[in-house]
Amino acid sequence: MSDKISQLIFEFTKNYSDPENKSPFDEKNPNIQVAEKNGNVNLSLSVSSQYLDEYKKLGDLFKENLSKIDGILSVNVALTSEKQVNSSSNNHRKFQISAENVIAIASGKGGVGKSTFSVNLAVAISQLGKKVGILDADIYGPSVPRMMGISGKPQINENKKLIPLKRYGIKCMSIGFLISIDTPTIWRGPMIMKALEQMYNGVEWGELDYLIVDLPPGTGDAQITLAQSSKLSGSIIISTPQDVALADAIKGINMFKKVNVPIIGLIENMSYFICDKCNEKHYIFSNEGVKKEAEKFQIPFLGSLPIDKDLRIQSDEGKPACIDKPDSNIAKQYLEIAKSII
Ligand code: ADP
């Protein structure tokens, strides 16, 4: 999420108090969660049924006023409640995938390397001999096709299901195969759910040991629905060490806890930079911020990944590190993480 847009959103919402806990709707209030990508904002308010009418009014007011902010194209407001979230048996039937293990890769904000991690983890797990699929559910910025070096339209089989495209032995399905990623897509609430439903139920995955789901960034309605209804075996949260990203990652931790999805662990991406000349590690932001949060929440810490120029180039060229340079340090790190997950 753009920090500037996030600031503008909270500058407006903080003038209003949460009907239940009476605190302002600022960045620290766990009952408001905001995700934004390319000007499309998803805002979710955790509500208690006692104050439902007040929350509804606030939701309408936020939607109307935030839409007027320069740089915001659409605002989707979702009201969620813990009770609804935990007991939504209807939704449990909605998203179904037959894979032994479904692992969601999440981040509190965009641009932290969630898709890069998803792709490299998928490749690393497949190199360990498992049947792997990757589902790019990042409706705001599907980048798995580019990172896997794959394009084209999936065929439809006799059961009217989409056949995933295959690259490096991995079955891939992305919202990017179904829409044009060059033109901005304005997603409205029901459209998001429809598209995601098709990505889940409408794909012939065949037999899979692991399905890696690259979730949209943030903790909005789409993420909560996916987390609660798609029978996730677990989730991995990626963050960079910056405070803003970490604060958003904590919202992610709380979201998965709320919907009872086990958190497999946290990853710190772009943690440090190794200088070509002196070969020393430079911690550009802060050191071990994510690790400390993992300790605080008693969640496993899965590792710190460096800022790696090759990784960026490999992502752009569609060659994941474990394929392009399997002997590189970063490829070995992905492999170690994959082993610890399996
Ligand atoms: P997200 O999915 O969180 O939006 P991406 O995976 O698309 O983020 O990564 C954003 C950009 O950062 C991409 O250009 C990617 O190649 C680059 N990137 C991600 N991780 C690293 C890393 N560890 N070192 C260098 N570049 C990275």
C-alpha cells in the first residue's frame, strides 16, 4: 500500500471513534484494516452486532469521503465480525481445492516481496520432490505469470474447468491469465469474490501435495474470506523490517489468529544488503525487527532474506532463483525454508 494514501485514509478515519472501544479509527486501532493497490482501497471494520447500525453508517461515510481523495479510484468497505467469521459454515463450502496442504502467503502491505517469495518457495518445494501448484490470488497486482515466465490463456476442459498452465513442473493459475494486467481493474466487492471463487473451484488442479496461494496484500474482506473459507493448512507472513510494513504484518497475524488459521511462520524479506566490495551485511532499515515480533507473538521465525539484485532480475525475467542459479546463497536459503515447512 502506498504510505501516502494510507496516511490520507487514516487522517480522515481517525476523526471518528469506534462505537465499541471508543478509540479513534487510527493506525493503532485493530478494528480497522486497510489495503490499497493501484488506487483501489479495501477497508474492513471489525464490528460487534450490538453497534451494527452505527458501524454501517460509519462504513457508508468512509466509503463516500475516502472515494473523494486524490489517487483513490474505488473504496470497498466490509463489515466483519468475529462471530460471523468463526461460524460461517456457508463459506466453508465456497472455496474448495483438493491439495494435501494449502499454504497462504500473506503480507500486510504490497511491495514487500510476497509474490517473489511465493514463486521461489513453490519451486523449492517442487525441487524436494513434491507436486506443487501456485495460485496467484493477488487480484490487485498478479505478478506470478511474469515471475514464472509464463503467459497465455488457460484452456477449459470437458468439466468446464480451467487447466492450469505449467512451468518448471509447477501448475500455475493466476487472475493475470484471465484479465488484462496492463489496464487497471477496478474491483468491486462482489466481483472480487466471484473472481476468487472461479480461481478456486473452477480450476482442475489434479493431485497436489502443496498448493501455494499468493494472497492479495492487506487484511481486507477478500483476505479474510479466503483465510476463513479455503481450508488453509497454514499461512506465512512476509514483511520487510520497516516499521510501517511490520505494523501491517501484525494486523495479518491478528487476522489469521481470528480465523483460526495456523501461522507457519514469519519471513523478513529485504532484511540486509551484502556489499559487493566489503562483503559485509548492511542492515539498511532495522535489524531483526520481524524476528522480535515473531518472538513476541510466539510464532516461528523462518528466516531473513537479503536484498539481492539477481533475485530482482530473475523475477523480471521469469526465472526463479532455484532454477536460474540453484547454487546461489539465496536459492539455498529458499530450499532450507522449504525443508523446514515440509
Ligand atoms: P509483493 O508481492 O509483496 O507486492 P513482489 O514480490 O512483487 O512484492 O516484489 C516487489 C519487487 O521487489 C519486485 O521487483 C521483486 O523483484 C523485488 N524483490 C522482492 N524481494 C526481493 C529481494 N529479496 N531482493 C531484491 N529484490 C526483491
